[in-house]
Amino acid sequence: MLLDGPVPKHQQLRDILTEAARTTLGPDAPIPSERELTARYGVSRATVREAIGQLVGDGVLYRIHGKGTFVARPRVQTHLHLASFTQDMRRRGHEPSTRVRSVRREEPPRVAAHALRLPPGAPAWRLERLRLADGEPMALERGWYPAQRLPDLDGQDLTGSLYELLATRYGAAVDSGEQVVWSEVADPATARALAGPSGLPVLVFRRTSAAGGAPVEHVTSWYRGDRYQVQMSLGRTPAP
């Protein structure tokens, strides 16, 4: 039973569920139903819903319609910076791995050709990879790479850090880039590739990276929004 006092009952229940999620329940484990929590702690259904709603909003729990509420996996946090997925995951204590889904040489769409500064009709490598952290799908990447500068890319090991490969084999050390980030709901194919449910929220990163001023990559990455978050350091820019 929860006690009357200065701490609201929904907050007491929220703290209990948070502790259970961290200690006794594992990722993706279900929490007790609203009816069970109401009976166990002697509170109203509204109190239970408020506590659970706050934890869903905080990313501690997640809901699946018609199935229940579950413990969310801890999110990988990153600062926005120029680094490969492999470097980023290792820096945060996770073991990265990659599954190459496809690599083929073809004429890129206009947007990619423009980003890579390719002349009309010039071919590029289209590379699609699934990126994993500790064996769990984290991101789906679809990128374009200039075929003339990287003539035998399809014959290389593409399961590791692509930036390391570009630097060591092609002398193209990535040193700058432009990136935009937005959120969306994954389409069914992307959700399946990421082993996520229908309606999976994703963070989308679109980056054009360059080596010595010459573009070598135009890639879009879809990161699972329930497992990945971005931290930014902000400062005021003095007015001119």
C-alpha cells in the first residue's frame, strides 16, 4: 500500500516501477497490468496510468497496443560529432557489428550525385548496411560513394569502420561533413530491418562527408528512437 503524505502517490508508484525496471525486470520484460498495480498498491486506476504515462514519456517503459507495457532498453547516448558508427559505439562501451545487406554500382539519384559532385551519368556505389550494438539492431544505413575514387569498394570488407577503410586503402581520411537530423515513423521495410514493431520511431541522420574537401559519402541512417538519443552542448552566439 502507498502512504498519504507529501509525496504524491503517482510519484511513489513511479519510483517503485523505476526501481523494478532497473533491478528485477530486464529489458522488454512486461510490468504488471494496471489492474494488478491498482490492487497491489491500493491506488486508483488514474494514479496507475499517470505513473506509467510519465515513465513512458521518460523512456523507461514502452507500450504495445493490445499487449501491455514493457521495460525499455537503455538508450545509447551520443554527442553530435564526426565519427563512424564503429568508433561511436566503442567509445560508449558497446560492441559494434555490421551486416552488409547489399552493395552495387549504379547511377545515383540526382540528390546524391549533387552531394558527391559527380558529373552526369557518373556511377557510384550504393551500400546498404545494418549496424548493430551488442548484437541488437541499432541503425540501418543506405549510402552512396563515388565509384571512380573507390574503384574496388565492393571487394573490400565492409563489416567494420568504413571511415578507417577509406583512410587506409584509399587515402581518403574523412575530416569534415554536413549533417541534418529529423525524426519520423519508420516505414514497414525499415522497421522490419531494425527488428522493430510497426510504427517504430526513428531518428534520421543524413550526412555528406568529405576528405580534403572532396565528398566521399552521402548516407542516410535510420536509428531506433527507442534505443538511441542525441546530446548537444549549446552556447549563445554573440550578436553581430
